[in-house]
Amino acid sequence: MDFTTGGRLEVRITPDDVGKRVSVRLLTGAGARHEKFTDVVGVLTSWTEETLSITRRTGEVVEIAEASLVAGKVVPAAPARRRGPAASARELDRVAARGWPPVVSEPLGEWELRASGGFTRRANSVLPLGDPGMPLDDALRRVTAWYAARDLPAYLQVSTGAEDTQELLAAELGTRGWTREVSAQLRVAALAPVGDRDADTTAVVLSRQLDDAWLARYQRSARPSPEARAVLSGGPSVWFATIRSEAEGSVPAAIGRCVVDGRWAGFTAIEVAPERRRQGLAGAVMTALARTALEEGASAAYLQVETDNEGAHALYEPMGFTVHHTYHHWRAPRSE
């Protein structure tokens, strides 16, 4: 990475560049034998009191002492990925929100406040895509009051790692005592290769209706609430997949859900009984749902998976799903 002009390292960024994507080089270690350089790339989210904060695409915040900075420059926004369908982060975040719709929602400027009786953070958090129409501190007070009135903790779902994500908002939340609790990846893929996989789908039963058997396998809700049923059933065009167990009346061996929304097919709730894993059931469910989505005109796929879910990553990566961006749920400070 070239930081030089005429052979000299140069710092070509200033506090006025907060909000821009930058690349910096800093000196670490002490003494001639131990000195070494480290490079950091991300969004410059603050520069105060001789300290820089840079938010990487993963959401990690790196604090850098100004005195250790030996080079720096503004760099172009992260390039579009060559693999997978092209889309902006905001387009994907909005599509994913329609595919997991809240029971109750209310606008706050361009933000959307969402509540569903506590069923999943995605359906009980603010989607802050734009300007709330008021100063940030006022907006956060409105948010915490809105969720408190529903006896829910206040969360903001904040994306990082793409051209139009919210690194600056994440930094502001951090300085105000909000806590990042969960991080997840939004992955995308071309849909046709998922549907074209050589998977045995003969045992997969597809339905428009959410039934009790499907819910019996769904691990997120042992006793599904009305809110859970509403979220799972909601969306533009919803399909449920089931592979029944061999034992009559038993909990299904595998399930899945897909929401078709224009060109997008969103996959959620891909679950397999522990004793039936590594038998190709999850792949069969995905393939059957993908073929149905292709028939409805979809061409692109997305899914959301927590960053530390290694088993899910191992399933989705061979299907062509690549990371588009990361999102994080930030929780409001607990009141005294």
C-alpha cells in the first residue's frame, strides 16, 4: 500500500476527514529492534484529544494515538464484490426487514422503530437508515421511551462494512454508553446455483402455511407467541419447508423458510435435528426453496447468520454465499 510522495511517508488526513474511508500506517513497539508498522483500513469515526478511532468493516473499532501515526490517506469506498449479486447495503437491509416484519412499527424520520413482543432482536430494534429528523440525543431518548412503553430493551440495528453503512452512528452510540451485543453477517449469492444443486428434494414438503409441526422444530421459540407466529408468517411471499421425521407424529427432521421479494429470496430458520445433521437435509431444504423462488422470478439470495456460527458458515459458503456486510445490535444503557 503506497503512502509515499517522493519517497517520504506522509499523513494526508486531518480531523476534517471524519466520516471518510481511510488507510493509515502506525508505528508499534519501542526501540529500533522492536519497531514495526501496522496498517489499518476503515472509516475514520472520530479524531479527538490526540486519538483517532477507525471502524473496520467488521465493526471493530481501533483506537490509534495520533503520535503513533506515520502515514495516512483517504481511500475510495470499499469496492463492490465481484461474486454475488450487486446491491447496496441499504437495499439489502430494507429487503431483509420486509422479510422479517415486525408486529408494530413507527417511523422516526427515516428511522423505523420495530417491536414484536421481544421475539428476536431483528423484529424488536430500530432500523436507522437515514436521518431521524432531530438531533441524535433527542432521537435516542425517543427510542428508549418508545421501547420502555412496551416493556422492551431499546436496540438499534447498525450496519458496517459497505459503502452506505452506519459506522459513524455506531461510534456515536459507543460514546453514549450503548453496548454492542450481537453481530451478524448478511450474505448474498446468485439463486440459480442454489436451486441447481444435486440434492435429493423428494422428502421436502413445501407449504404456504405455518403449522405446529414446523414450529415444533423451530428452536427460537419453544412456545411460539402470537408475535412469533406473525413475524414468521409475514413477508411478501412466504414459503415453509419441512422434512418429516420417519417416526409418525415426531418433530420434523428439518425445516426452512424462504421469503420472495422481487428479485430477492431470503432464507431463514434452516434447522435440522441434531441426530440428522450431516445427512444433506439442510441442503435439500435450501435447494427446494430456491427452486420455488426461481419459479416466482427471484434471481438473488440473501441470508443472515451470526458471526460466530461456524456450522452455518460451513453450510452456506459452498453454496456461494459471500459476506456483503455486517450488522450489529446496540443496546441502550440500562437505567439506574
